Amino acid sequence: MPRFSASVSALRSSAIRELMSLASRPDIISFAGGMPGNELFPVDEIEELFRGLDTKTKQAAFQYGPTPGLPSLLESLGGFLEKKGLPLKSNRLMITTGSQQGLSILAKAFVDPCDRVLTEYPCFIGAIAAFRSAGAEIVSIPVDEEGLDIAMLRKEAARPDPAKFLYITPYFHNPAGMLYTSERKRELVEALQGRDIPLIEDDAYGDLWFSEEDRERLTPIKALDPEGIDICYMGSFSKILGPGLRLGWLLAPPAIYEKCELIKQSADACSPSFSQVIADAFIRSGRIDGYIAIVREEYKRRAACMVEALRQHLPTYVHWNEPKGGFYIWLTLPEGGDATEILKRAIEGGAVFVTGSTFDPDPSGQRNNTMRLSYCNNTPEEIERGIPIVARAIREVCG
Ligand SMILES: Cc1ncc(COP(=O)(O)O)c(C=O)c1O
């Protein structure tokens, strides 16, 4: 019998994961994944860009590269991020193998087994997995429609043994879909200042806004550069170019960056050079902004279609918000609603989503009355066929 480590022995496949494997029928309509539509990828543009590169650059694409990233991409990405007001000069930028790797690196940098870390409730599942596998004890703080519960954050921040960090996804949250207000971000900063609790600000979806008027709320906390708080800002090419590239980034204060670079060296030496050459060419060609504008419009169209279908078909006792950007809509059922049973029935009917308990950092998983629907990977026609199936399953279970 192989003698596995304590951390891997504690990993369990969830009942939900087993349910989801039933959902691999080709005819099923999936509102489960957080992935871009395949038909949206800029395949022709990338082919043309790669063909146009000189031989030296093409060869470098097949070669190992420096651990923090190819200098050319660090420069072009730095320019892209500076337009968001991010403080590139006083911080260091690192390319990561997806922003998922950034989460694993930060977990390794800060967490010893049984250390407390703070997250939102609900929380991106990849972050829960990364923090758990480092042995963290996760304390989750609920979010409402404007952001994190500040009273609870203040209580946690005032403890004599403060948590190792706070992780948040303030811009088109995964899974809750919402966008933090500027006021809530200001209160969050005040609660953390001088507390020695670094902030991990995950901005995987911020470019996918639907309305100009929300843009002010999208200014990263990192861009405000508040005093007395270390902020590690993370982003990704996954939702604005393609997750198959496996490229993300981490912008961190120098002392944190140095540890992260050492950790990355032992993890994978460098992120894929091929992807980095492509991402660099895409930014330098000036096509990235136009492409983001196209996908933004498409996700807006899909979101509007799902909103319309939910308005038509959902019972009024289900609470949900119109998305302002990103990929997700979060549904809250009445107290005691059984999202697992609804999922079972929806799968039988031909549609699948993710139960909210999947995003609950509390392993006892008592809360089961929420659901996440994503609209990013469905045609309007699929949305119009799939939402009535989900609505029917809700009525069957909740009445
Ligand atoms: C909030 C959030 N952060 C990070 C990631 C990880 O993205 P990637 O590793 O593909 O860059 C995702 C992916 O869905 C996400 O939703």
C-alpha cells in the first residue's frame, strides 16, 4: 500500500463530482462550466500572428524561459496593466501557469498546516483547493450584493493571532457574480490597514464588464495602492484569450515576490514559453483590446438572454441578481431548499449547473440552498431550452 502524505490522504471526491460525471451525456445543456465558448477563440488571428514572427522568436517559443516570465511579455503585459492604474514600478510582476498557480504559490508562501486564512463565502473552488492542500484552516466571511461582510472582517482582523491572508474576487465574483462597491472596498482596506494580513485580490473577470457606468467600481484595490497593507494582485489570460494557454500573472510587493519566485522555480521552472510568445504577440499587435471588446459584447448578449429566461421561468421565491459582467448568476432558494436534489432532477431533464455548496469552504457543507448558473458557454437557443428544465426541477423540489 503506497504511504501517501497526510495532505493528499485528506483529499476526497465529493458527491457532487460524482453527480457531475452523470452529466457528460452529449445532449445535456451545461450551465456548469466557467469556460469561454470554443467558437470565441481568436484562432485565425493567432495563426496569422505566429506566422508573422521571426525565426528567433519562434525558436524561443519552444525553449525554456526565465522563471518569472519572458522579458518581452513582462514588458507588454506591464503596459496592459499600467492602463488599469496598477503600480508596476513599486511592485514585481510574475507570469504564472494560470492564475491557479498563483494561488498555489501564495498558499505555499504563507500557510503552515493549521494556519487560518480568510476567504469569502462563497469562494472560488480552485482557491479552496489550493489553500486546503497547503493545510490551511479556512475561515469564510459571507458576501452580500456589495461585497464582504465588513463587521465580521473587523472581528477577524482584531484577533491577537491574525489570519495569514484574506483572499477576495471583487470583480464579477465566481461564483456569486457580484461586483464590489467602491465603498465596500474602502471599508475593507480600512479594516486591514496595519493588521499584517496581506490581501490577495483575484481579478480574473474584471475586463468583462457590460456597462461603461460600472467601470469606476472596477479599479483594483491594488491600483489605489493603500498604505499599511500588502496586496498581491492576480489576473489571467484564461477569460480574455484562452485557458488552454495556462497563463496568469501575479503583481506583488518585492519581499513577497522574491519568495514566490523561489516557489515557482521548484514547481515548474517556467510557464509555457509557447503560450507566452503568443500572448506577447497578441498584446503587441494591439488586437487584445478589440478582442476583449468582442467577447464582452457576446457575454453581455448571453447574460441578457439568461436573465430574460430566468425572469420568465423561475418561481418568484428564488432570489438572484442581474449580472453586470463576468460569467455567472447566483441563485438563492428559500431556506431548506435542496440544490443537490434539484441538480439530480435537472440532469435527468437534460441540463446541469453547479450547486452552491461546492463553493463552501466549510467542509461540513450545511448550506445547500444556492446554485451557480453560467451563461458563458451557451448559445441563446441553448439557454432558452435549458432554463425551463432547471426551473421545472426547482418547482418539483421546492414547490
Ligand atoms: C476567480 C478565479 N480565479 C482564478 C481562476 C483560475 O484561472 P486560470 O488558472 O485558468 O488562470 C478562475 C478560473 O475559473 C477563477 O474563476
